[in-house]
Amino acid sequence: MFSYQMYISFLVLLCLVGIPRAAAAPCEPVRIPMCKSMPWNMTKMPNHLHHSTQANAMLAIEQFEGLLGTRCSPVLLFYLCAMYGPICTPEFQQEPIKPCKSVCERAKSGCEPVMKQYNHTWPESLACDELPVYDRGVCIAPEAIVQVQEAPVIRAKVKEIRSRNHDLSAIVEVKDILKSSLVNIPRDTVTLYYNSGCPCPPLTPSEEYMIMGYESEEQSRLLLIEGSIAQKWKDRIGRRVKVWDRTNGMRGSRR
């Protein structure tokens, strides 16, 4: 489940990318058995498939038990739960948050071939086309939720984007460390590693950004993966991150 720091971190990420505050919407504890292992414990009905109650959603999601048993995709359960029992964050968005388009595409690419063996196709109700792309809207992905607790935040100027053997990386000059984490970040030139052939979020050389990324402690690497955020630098945003980090640290020390 979300820890206190994870939940606050997730909400701050949503706030900083410009999501307007909305009036509080009713949330309810997740009661769908298949989704109780997800890293959120509050949902809201109707869900993204227009089920008005969790009881209805529970009956509908059970049809995928056999497909889940094939282990055709490591993100299938996450995607299904994000659709049938979506995360509820009324502080920042009245409607439940949708899964990212790429999560749907990963689940579909792994599982539709299995479904076709039994003369079934990917359900139209779970189509990927209308889902948000993570750097253009609000959405959730497994990587963003499980790693956001230790997400580093830096102010950096982009020097260049490199491509070697289809591996992309961004070379940046760190101007300030707004929120540190487990990997040591020098105030110097550092490399941020993408985990795909897509430079997402996009960075422009010579521009200065606030970058909220992830890390691999084992490899001592800073990562730009799905869920990372890059905003053109504005002093007021940097100050907000510093104040939030200092306040959150004080809360953590009192527990």
C-alpha cells in the first residue's frame, strides 16, 4: 500500500505539472479481491468502464482470471485494476486517474496473442487509443508509483542528447539539487538514462529544466523513465519543491 511519503510524493508530482485542484470527491476502500495487492487502497465509482459499484466491477474483472493465470504480461493486473478499481485522489482530480497508454499497450501486446489462440481479441472496452500519454497528461504506471518515494528532483541545463546502439541518454549540467535521494548527485555534468528508444520526457539542448526522475541504486544511475517529469525552469516551482521537501522531512522525523 502507499506509505505516507509515497502518497504525498505522488500528489506533489500531480500538483507540479499543473493539475487544477478540484472539490473533494468521495473515495472508498478497494474491496475488489484481485486488486488488493495494488499500491493504492482507495478507489471511486463509477470506474473507467462505467460500473457504478465495486460489486459490479468485481463480477466483470473475474472474467480475466484465466488470462492472468497465463502470465502473458507482468502489467496486466495493474492495468485491469487501474480500469476496474482506479486510484482516487480527490485533492487534485475529481475523476479517477487513468492508466497510461503505454501500460495498456504492454498488456495488450503480451496477452492478445494468447487470447487469439482461443478465438478472442483484445476487448474494445479496454482499448488503448484514448488513454493519456504520460508526458502530456495525468496517468499512472507501475514504475511511477513504486519508485516515486525516492524520486530525485534537480535543476539542470541540458548539454546534449546522446544515442548509442539505440540507447538514449541526456547529458545535463546540474545547477541545483532540489530533492536528493539514495544516489549521489554531484553539482556537475551527469548522465540521465532513458529506458527506451523514446526521449520521453523530451529535453531540448541549452534549455534549463526542473527534472523529477527516478534512480537505480544498484547501478548508481539517474533514470528518465515513464512517469518522469521535465518542466522548463521557473524559480517559483523550485522554491515550492524545496519547501515541500523540507516540510515532508520534518514530518517524517516526528513519526
